[in-house]
Amino acid sequence: MSVWLPTAPCTPAGCAAHQGRAATAAHALLRLAGVAALVLLGILGAPPVRLLPDRPRRAVIRTWSRALVRAFGIRTTVHGSPGPDGGRLIVANHISWLDIPLVAGALPSRMLAKGEIGRWPVLGRLAARAGTLFIERDRIRALPATVDTLTTALLDGDRVTVFPEGSTWCGRAQGLFRRAAFQAALDAQVPVQPVHLAYLLPDGRPAGAPAFVGDDPLTASLWRIARARGIRAELRLLPRIPPGRHPDRRELAAAAQSAVTSSSGVPAVAYPPVDAVRSTPSATDSDSAKRPAASVHHCVSSRPAAASSARTPS
């Protein structure tokens, strides 16, 4: 692994266990069959949908994305208004691959994703057809070109969603927002839309099953989510940050981070600790994906999950 890659302390064993009710294996298989049918429909329907005008195209994407999340048995609650059309950089905390259809169900947009997703069987093809922008996370020299691509998309009037933590966290803590993608919003002079995502159990505690962290295989994640019951996804569309309010990407990233953290009550954590990597080149401007480390419960906070979730909106 490159030293430039952001990391998170979350692991599947420490963070992704489901603590609520479980569906039967037969029920889980039915859910996965429904998901497979929707994915196939998405692949076959993507070419003609891309030819539609903006409003009907986004309506189709919104409907399909909501149906995909619901097919896993997850109910969704959206707070806030999508606001007007036009170019906008959408930034959200990152918990799971499920974040992508969750955001698209409220704010259809182009996604910035790690290059590995583009090589996933079936899902990678679907993501490419949906207009996803890919970044090669191990190539720090490719970052300026990625920012230029983001800027062009924003200038063309596209909404673009990025997950600036650069790594998935389980939801009991959050990573610091990396700054690079915010330069595109400055260059294109478009607003930034902070979004907070959460997956909750009926009692308001963070749900572990959706967390896609560490070295978790995609197949294991799919099965874990399909077996879980009683999970609710919550998406908060926070007030947009207008262009020109912050002079540089450092302040803009900090403002977006503050909005997401204030909404959730979940702490933002620099990991590995700054003192531990003081002699390592900064990864501040790197947008990339996850790699395993010790459990967030041991490295971030000693609070029990219930106490942590008490400050998470539900």
C-alpha cells in the first residue's frame, strides 16, 4: 500500500457485525435476487436513459436508486431539500458502497469513485455507464488531472458527488475531509453541498451491517446486508456553501467537515494520529480508498456504541 493512501481504523470484525434482527437465508436470497434484477435492468436501461433530458433522466435514476436500496430491506429517510439544478459539488461522509445509490436516490449526480470499482464485474460496468468518474488511488501524480476533470463536469452543470474522507468508516467516527476535490468547486465557482449519511438500528444506534471497511470482500458485504433486518438509512441534505464564501480549499474543506460533524455529533478523527506520521509525506490532497487497520472501537473512542449514537440524529 502507498503511504499516500488515507486509512481508517475500522475492520469488518470490529465494526460490521449486525446487532439487530436477522432475516432467514431464504429471505436474504430473495432480496439478492431482487437486487440482481434491478442491476440487470440498470445495465440494459442505461444507454437509452442517458439520452433523456436532464429532469426525466434524474427522475429515472432517483427511482432506480431508491428501489435498489429498498431491495436490500433498508428504509430511507431524507431530511432537507435538493435545491435548484446546476453544477454542485456534493460531499458526504463515507460508510459503504451503499452510499452511492443512497445519495443518488436523493440527489442524482455523477460519482467520483476509486478505479477498482470500474473493474468490478457487472457493478463496474453499471457505474461507468452512469457517468462515474474514476480516480487511480495509487497514482498521486494523476490527482491534478482528476481535479481538472471534476472542474469540467461542474462547469458543464453536472452535480458531482465525492467522499472526501478518502476511506470508509463505520459511522461511529469519521475521517477528516481531504482538500483536493474542493479545488474543483473553487475553480468552477459552484456551491458545495454537505451531506451526512447514517445507517441506524430501530433504537437509533449505528448499524454495523452496511459498513464496508478494511479488507471486507464485496460478496461478504452483500450477504451481510441482505441478512440484516430493521436498518434505516438516514440522509441529511445540509445547507449549501455558496461560491466565494471561503478563499481556499483548506477553509472550504474545513467548513464542509464542520457542517457534517455538527449534524451528526460524530467526531472527526485524523488516523493514523498526526504524531505517528509526522515524518511521512502528507496525504491531505489524496482522494483514495480504504485499507485495514485496528478496530475503531479500540483506536478512536472508548464510548460504548449506544452512548455514541445518542448524539446521532434519528
